[in-house]
Amino acid sequence: MQFLDWLLMVVSVLLIGLVMIQESKDDVKNTFSGEKSELFKNQKQRGPELFFARVTMAVSILFAVVTILALIRPF
């Protein structure tokens, strides 16, 4: 395994961990019943939620870039 492969593995584990830490925004039991639907409610993220959302976005972009670089490198 080369450096990009190891980097891709570390970034993917980090991304999985960040997604698992975040709180779910949807309530599954109310999805199909329509009860107290907050689908169009404007919910702003603040504090730690905003931080984790931004870090997750940055890590997902890094994941995409590293994946593309790992695919186009010469064998």
C-alpha cells in the first residue's frame, strides 16, 4: 500500500466517526405518519452542531480529493 492508500483509509475512518457523532435531524417514526412534520421548518445549527457540520463537510471534500488522486496516480 502506498501513502495515498493509507491517507484514504485514515480520512474515511475519520469521516465515518464524524458522521456517527452528529445528532440525527430527522425523526423516523414521524416520517411516514406526517405527525408534527418539521420538513420545511428552518432549523439553524449553532455551537457544536455547526462546528461538526463544517468539519464533516471539509473532511468529505478531502475524502473526494484523495480518492480522485488515488485513482489517477500511475501504477
